[in-house]
Amino acid sequence: MYYVGFTYTESYNLPVWQRIWFIERTNEEFKKAQDANSDASRAAHANSADQRAMRGMARDQVPSRLRRFT
């Protein structure tokens, strides 16, 4: 549930049909991104800090619910 932003507890408490829908939807998005990139060496997402900063999507801090260690 990393890409959707759910915590373990939230994903555990989801009904099964919603879990399946989220997994299928995430797979569709990865396939679309992979087709758009068409270069096998690139990842399906632009997750480097430089790319996020250039698009104005950089964060100063990670959201609190996604922090592993405080």
C-alpha cells in the first residue's frame, strides 16, 4: 500500500474487494507509465529528488503517517 499511502492497519481493515481494486488499479497505472517510458532501464515513476524538485513536488518532510522511525 506504499503507492496509495495507506498504513498497514488501514489496508488490513479494507474489505477484500477494495484491496483487489486498489491492486488492479495500481498495476494499470504502472503499465501505462511503463508504456509511456518505453525504456526498460527507467523505473515506472519519477521518484528521484531532482525530478520532484524540478516539478515543484519536493517535500521538506515526509508525511507523519509514512515515517518509519521518529
